[in-house]
Amino acid sequence: MYAEERQQAIAELVGRRGRVSVVDLAQRFDVTTETVRRDLSALERLRLLRRVHGGAVPVDTLTMVETGLKDRDAANTEQKDRIAARAVDLLPASGATVLVDAGSTTARLVDRLPRELELTVVTHAVPLAARLASYPQVDLHLLPGRVRRTTQAAVGIETVQALSALRVDIAFMGTNGISLGHGLSTPDRDEAATKRAMVESAQQVVVLADATKIGLERTVRFAELDEVDVLVTDDEITAADRKAFESAGLEVVVA
């Protein structure tokens, strides 16, 4: 295969998968990792992709653009369903306090809460609170703050202050991106401040993120990888990424 053909194939693969790693590309095209890195550099100069640590992502993935909750809920539904189902196994014993972040995958976790498990659930997400309000086994606490239209979740000083007074058993977090170099990140500063306060309030932090989020780096980091205990993702995660996250101290659960 000529270099031009290989580079075109790489660009198409990035467009389909959302992220590719240097190691996987080298194996796929039977070339060295140095050759792949040169290919990625050439494609980045043409603005056909953007290089990140260990691979490449589509050119628009590092922008400030943030999709709404409705659009996110319709994306990667099968993977999110599997992730939520596996995350249920991580729920603590009856009587525990659980913090649930806003998001389309965490919403699926809420839908699967066992009816026999009595929990105190804290959330800043209005749609999740509306669902949880009808659960007889849940003692629901809704955090205060300004509600963002994009995520339909409370953010801001009031939210952060309320979280600073809490100590919960486990937090189930969503993220817009997760990478070795940038940790967990999101485009909005108020959202990031709220997510950081959530992470700091929890004894255990579990991140629910489908594999399309891996390698993405949004503008504002809200947690380092060593502040996360478990990553629950789907089987599209590459072997190289899984090994790298595990080496960073995360337990990786594949749904």
C-alpha cells in the first residue's frame, strides 16, 4: 500500500471510530509506529485529524462545542446500556449514599437502580431527580444552583458549596473526555467546577464513559486519573488504552 492510500485509510478510520491509537494503526497496516506518526503528522497538517497522546481523533473533538442532553442520549445507546448494566454491580450496600452526575449514561444507571436497595441519592441533574422522586426506596436530595440548559443540571457557587459539605460513599460520574495526558475534562468551566466538587466529596469515584470518549481532551480538566477508582466502558476500548489506564491505577471494567 502506498503512503497516500494508507493515509486516506487512516483518515477514514478516524472519522468512523472517533479515535485510533498509533499501536493499532501500526498493526493494522503492518508498518512501524514511526511511520504511523509521520502519517498522522501529515494528516494533521491537512486538517484531516488531530493528534493526541498515543493516537489521533477527528479534527473537531477538541473544540468548545458541547452537544445537548437529547443529542447525547441518542448516541451510542447500546454501549451506554451495557455500561449502565455493569455499573449496577458497583452499587454499595443498602443504606449507602450515592452521588449521581448528570449525563445520558448515568441516567441509564438510575433507571436500573434495584427497587429493593435503599439508598440516599444526591444529584444536581433535574431529569434524574424527576425520575428518582418516584422511587420509594430512594431518599432523594437535589443540589441547589443555576440550571444549565445544555445539561439540565445545577452548577455554580451554590452547587459547589453544597457539595463541599458532603461526604458520599460513591460517585458515578460522566465525562466529555478522558485521556492519559489531560485526565477527565469538559468544555464548560462551571460544569467542571461542579464535577470537581463531586469527585472531592466521594470516597469512591466511578466514571461511566463509552469508548468514543477515550482520548478526547476538552478545555477544562476536572479530575486527574489518580482521583478515579474505576472506569466502566464498552468493548470498543483498545487493548493499548486499557493497559495504559490500568497502569495509571484505574480499574477498567468492560461492558
